[in-house]
Amino acid sequence: MNYVVELRNHLRELRDFHIRLAIAAGFVVLLFCLLLARFFYLQVLRSEHYTTLAEANRIAIMPIVPNRGLIFDRNGEILAQNHTTYALEIVPNQVPNLEATIDELATVIEISPEDRRRFNKLRRESTRFSSLPIRLRLSDIEVASFAANRYRFPGMEIKARLLRHYPHAELLSHVIGYIGRISDKDLEQLENNNALENYRGSLHIGRIGLEQSYEKELHGITGFEQVETDAAGRHVRTLSRTPPVAGNDLTLSLDLKLQQAAESAFGDYRGALVAMDPKTGEILAFVSKPGFDPNLFIDGIDHVNWRLLNESIDKPLNNRALRGVYPPGSTFKPFMALAGLELGKRTADYAINDPGYFSLPGSSHRFRDWRPNGHGRVNLHKSLVISCDTYYYTLANDLGINNIFSFIGQFGFGKKTEIDIPGEVTGLLPSSDWKKKRFNQNWFPGDTISVGIGQGYNLATPVQLTFATMLLANNGIAYRPHFVKQVQDNKLGHLYENKPSQMYTLNLKKENVARVRNALVDVTRPGGTAAKAGANAAYTFAGKTGTSQVINIKQGERYVASKIQERHRDHALFIAYAPAEDPQIALTVLVENGGSGGSTAAPIARQVLDYFLLGKTPEPMPAEKANTRSH
């Protein structure tokens, strides 16, 4: 048997090896070419893009929050300021077990239940913020204690912050307002207004009052700092810095000492007072009692204080001067008298015989005068001095509601005065069209009679009454009411005057205005309803008392305050201006459930006028209520 022995073919093996080597080399070259192509794409084609990303990783842009503008009274007294404080802040998404960590933190520095509640409230309302305060106003000892234990609390740090402070607390709460934590809703609004960039790093925004209406002026311009960071995100060095610009400072027309005098004159009464310069529209004093401490709201009010304020029967959060609506009562009569003269329904000599009531023809219903037996023969001058209701019942009937609406509406009733703080309401000056739209009912003659003495559907705010009084004191010239007198531009270094803005001038006959004004002077003299308040005054002033009904009294019954629940008693009102010959101040006083305007509101006004004109310090009014209804 023959065997064939196969020997190795070295040539073929060598050829196969060279082929495999060439394939491998080609594959390596291909990979190398792909790598070169990728390098070319990254380093050449996309060079600018990745350079930017690299710089972004190395350089951080840090916002620098500007100082909020300061607020001063007309004499330079500080009303809203900033001060530096230390706050312990938490970045919630960097703390794995937040509640347990806060419990542990409480062993190092004090964390009260109120602090926890406020922090949790901020977490719910400010989901976009990375850093939220758990403790404010840390002492130096607490700062040192936390610093020594910093390693135990990742996601927590102490920050120096400028905290808004209102040194006069309740005194100006409804004027200055307050700032509050920026919410998601605020961020959306800022974004819609293209203002979000300027609020980077900011935590607060104006909420009510001047803090809200002058937010753009007060906030300032945010600065920025370019810092170089290492791989761990630590600050290495500052590359450039654009400093922030502090918000503009506001100087108000308010006189702090006059404001304090007005508050003191009120004593324990609830109510409102608005005082204005009739020649400029500048607000001199603005009281709403009781007030509240705006410092409680800066970083979120705790639920205990919120409940005390929100559920209080005295409603301290209600701005009575701006949003409180009340029947103007007899303070409406000077404008009715002027309407009668201007529209030819009355002359200075026209008189009625007042039996103590008025009845519409064919009706047995009696619209009663505040004086049961009447005032006898009454002309226009006497009707204002003694505040005769019956005179104005007949005048209202003769004028008709639409004439009342069109003429008296010129004095600002039923519309906003355009004062420069938010939240003003319109009040109500009724008309037949209004009633049809509101109730789908026709206007009845009896509705007009009550409007004539400032009752019925009539509603006005203290600001509106002061605006109307300004028009009387200023012979029909209206200026826009405003608080801000000057603006200090901290960017340009300029001081801007907020010049008086004349709104309009009423076309009134001088002799008619003079007749009404002369009668208002006699209101404060013997025989007038404010004679007690006007006694021994060192100057001449004009005024009109008013009593605003809270509840109706049945026909034939007499109003006796001692038999009525205190909150259902009449409101007391008084409008005034002084000196009567050359008015420098016009004001309205409203005392809730104060009874008679002559016995309660007018004496408060007298004390404020005494301080403004003579520098005499007022004495608080005793909280006594009148037992009978007078005007």
C-alpha cells in the first residue's frame, strides 16, 4: 500500500499571511482615518462650539443682587431700609433625607417649629429656587457653631443677605407695603415682561403698597461676576465683575411726625384718615387703623401670625383708606348743595320749612331728619351748618338721580382717583342705568331721596372723599393724589421731582363755590355741627360732619347706640380743609362705629390740623360712643 505524504506549502502560507496582514493594516488605517476625521470635525469644524462649552465648564457667571432702594419721608426720615444679616440656607435637592437632616441640624443651632413651617411653605411656593432659608438672623455664635459642623451638613450653607426692614412697623404698613418671596407666578410674569434676567439671584419682590407700585424703581440693576472654577466647582479666581446698581431711593410727601400725630389722635378707634395738600395732590398723612407689622411677611409669615391677622375681627390687613367703602353720609351734602346751585334747582335765598321729615307725594313713608322735630325754616347756608336732612331730601327729589350722578361724579365719586399705590376701589355713585344693569330693576323715586344725604346705594372711600374735598378747597382744580415726591436715580446720580399733575378743572361759578365754602366755615363755629371741634381755634377752618348708617332703624324708632351692638353702630365722618382762606391741607377722618361725626371724627381732625398748622401734639381720643344719631 502506497502512502502520499503532503508537505507544507510555504509559499501559499506566506501569501495568505501577507493578505491577512494587508487586511489588518487596511483596517487599522481605516480606523485611523476615521479617528482623524473625527478629530478634524471636533477641532476644526466644531471648534467654536466646544471651546464655548469648555469655557462654560471653567467659568461661572454669578449674579450680584442689587441693594433695594430706600424710602424716606419728606423730611428725610427713613421708612424702609436694608440691613445685613446671616441666614442658614438649604438646597433641598442636595439633602437626601431632609427631615432627618433638619432634626440633626437642630442639635447644633435652634430650629423652631415656626422656622420649619415657614421653610416647608417656601418649598411648596418656590419650587424653582435652589436655596431656601431655614433660619434667619443668625447670631455670631450660631454662625461659628454651624461653621465648625459644616462637614456634617452637605447642601447647607450660611449666606450674608440684605434684609428689608420697616422701622415703623404698623404705622405705615398700608402705605409702604412689604416685599415677599418671589413665587413661580412672579417668575412667569417677569418672563412675560422680559424682566427675568434682571431678577437672577433675587429672592424678593414688592407685594403691596409703594413696594409694589414702584418695584421697577426700587429693585435696581443686577450685576454679574465671572469666576473661574476648578473641576470640583470651587471658586479659583474672579475674571471680571460688573457691579450692580442700587435701586432708586424714594422721597415721599408723607410727613412721619404728622402720621404719628394722626395715629395718636385716633387712640383705640378703628378707622382711616387721609390728608392731602390741595395745591399739589401730595399725600401728607395716610392712616388705616389697625395696621400690621410688614416685617412678618418678608420671608414668609408663619401660620400663627397669619391666622391672627387674617381672622381678626378688626381686619388689620384691610386698607380702610384705599379699599374701605362707606356711605359718605352728610359729608355728601356740600356737593349736593353745589349741584343745586349750579343746575339752577336752588338759589341762596330759597328756603324750606322742615317738619322733621320728608314724604314723596302720594306716599305715607317718612324720610326722617336726624332732628325729630325738624329745624324750622332752612335755606342753603343753614342746611349745611346744621346738616338738615330734610333740605337734601327735597333737593335730591328735585334734581333726580341722573343729574346727581353726572354732576357729582365730576368730584371723583364712583371712580378711582389714580393714586400711586395699588388696590384702590371705585366706590359707588349710583344711577338709574347702574341699577338696571346690577339688579335688572327700575330706579324708584325713593332710591333718590336716600342718595341725597349720602346713604342708600352711595359708597365712597376716604381717599375719594379727600379728593372731592380738595376740589372744594381748590375752587374746582383737581390734582392727581400721589405719595412720591422725589426719585433719586442711583444709576445716573440725578434727582427727579415728581411735579404736581393737574388732572382737570371744573367749570364752576365762583359765587356758588364761595357760598358753599362760607357755610362750611360756619359748620365749625357756634351753632354748627362741629362747633365743639372748632372752639378756640387759632385759625379758620372749614368742615362738614357726617354720620354713616351701618344698619337701618325702623320707622318710628329712635337710634340709641347703647342698645345696638358696637359693630353695628354708625360710622363717624368729617371732611375739612385749613386755613379756610388759603387751604394748605385737606383731609377726611372716618371712625368706624364712632357714632356722631361732630363728637368723634371732627375732634380727631382738629388735633391733626393743630399739629400741622401749630405744631401742637395731639392727645388720644377717649373711646366713647355717642348715644344719639346726629350729623
